[in-house]
Amino acid sequence: VKIRVLDHGYVEFVEAWGHGSAMLAINEGDGWDNEVGIIEAARQSTQGSFRGWKEDEKLLATLFNHQSNQSTPFEAAGMTIEVQAPIMVFREWQRHRTQSYNEASARYKALPDFYYWPEAISTFERAKEAQNTTNKQAGGEATVLNAPEVVSWLKQVSEFYQFAESLYQYGLKIGIPKELARITMPVGHYSRMRATANLRNWLAFLTLRLDEKAQWEIRQFAEAVAQIVQHHFPHTWKLFVASFNSRR
Ligand SMILES: Cc1cc2nc3c(=O)[nH]c(=O)nc-3n(C[C@H](O)[C@H](O)[C@H](O)COP(=O)(O)OP(=O)(O)OC[C@H]3O[C@@H](n4cnc5c(N)ncnc54)[C@H](O)[C@@H]3O)c2cc1C
């Protein structure tokens, strides 16, 4: 499953785990039940095993709702995804230090020619929103957002990207090493990585990055991660959504 995000980005499912020793299929032909391992991990304390979701849904909810002292069983499940996103999104994403990352090397391989170019309408809306907030904080002092200036700025960003790319390619052509030629790359340039984390960790990531306070771009990637988590960990997902919505 590859979910497209922004103009050149994506989140692609690689693998999920957590089926424990029961190895039950979620739906026929649709992978294993990756949440049985969570119950098995919790029952280690009494040497018990998975009893079926009819009974164990309740145990899962208890574990989830007492996160401060019973959340470690959610570390018995997890997943790996592949992500292509602008470097500025990776700067934010990789602050989640307890995920594991492997990113494409710009030292050994020339970078692909992908740059993030935001849409004009959403850029204008965001500028307007930011300006309203600033105006309110400044005691209602009005400044007027100029649409042609926003459009002109976007056009210049596009020209700047073209220049950055041509300078990078020129550097490579005359023999500048890839590791040095990349100094021309802006944070709007795309990079690619694999990210691995346990389920507890993915939920912590989603709590922070689905939130309205998170930057719009990383939120779009978090929405894609959420779709994948929902598919592979449906019981936990239901609990997460209820808890996430109750905090709003
Ligand atoms: C809206 C928003 C704005 C942000 N703005 C900024 C910003 O301006 N500047 C900036 O630098 N970051 C910023 N961040 C990043 C933020 O500070 C966290 O680094 C990021 O959200 C990852 O969270 P985390 O540390 O809980 O995750 P992880 O790094 O995955 O850590 C998970 C948990 O492990 C524990 N842990 C991990 N490392 C340590 C450690 N060294 N010592 C003790 N406990 C540890 C903590 O309990 C932590 O919650 C922002 C994040 C958000 C969501």
C-alpha cells in the first residue's frame, strides 16, 4: 500500500508484526492479526495466552486506558514504513528519537529531482490565517495580505528550485563530490527513508503529529501513517481514536 502525500511524497507500508504465537489472520488473505502479541505480552505475568477478541478486547482497553503503568505490551507490536517527504518534514519527524531510521544517502547517490511546491490557494489561506493570528496578538492592528505578492513569491520559489537543481547538477558535472554538491539543496527538497517503531511509539507520534498544532505538511504524512495503523492494528486504533478525540 502506497499512499500519496503532497506533490511528490508518499507513505508506503513495508511490514507489521505483533501476531505472537497465535498467528491468526485479520481477514482471510489479508495478513496476520498483529495485536494478539500485545495480549500475549500482557498475560506473561500470569503465563496465560490469547483467549479471542470477544474476551480480550476488554483487556486491551484496560491496558490502553492505564497507559502510565501498563503500556509496555504495545511495544510487542510494530511496523516499518517507507516515506518520501520534504527534508523539512524529516527534520520534524526525526525528532521522534525512539523510532529507527535509514535514510537515502546523498553522499553515495545523486539526489532525485523532487522539490515541494505548495499550492497557491492553500499558501494564501495559511498566510491569511497566520496574519490574522499576528494581528490579534498585536491588538487588532490590520495589515492587508496581497494575493499577487503571494503568487509572485511562489513563482520565485519555483525559479529558486530550478536554480538550486541546476547548480547541483553543474557541481556533479564538473566533478564536485556528491557529498559536497548537495549544499545547494533547500529543505523543500524531497528525501526518502524507512522508519521503524513499535506500536506504542507510533501512537505517541500520531498523538503529536495529527494534532492541529503540528505543521500542516507533517500532519498530511501522519494522516497516511494513521490509515496504515488503522488497517494493521484495528482494535488498538479504535481505542486510540476515542482517546485522541476526548482530548480535543
Ligand atoms: C507542535 C510541535 C512543535 C515542536 N516544536 C519544536 C521546536 O521548536 N524545537 C524542537 O527542538 N523540537 C520541537 N518539537 C519536537 C519535540 O520537542 C519532540 O522532540 C518531538 O515531538 C518528539 O517527541 P518525543 O521526545 O516525545 O519523542 P521521542 O524522541 O520518540 O521520545 C519518546 C519518549 O522517550 C523519552 N525520551 C526520549 N529521549 C529522551 C531523553 N534524552 N531523555 C529523557 N527521556 C527521553 C521521553 O519520555 C519521550 O517522550 C515540536 C513538536 C511538536 C509536536
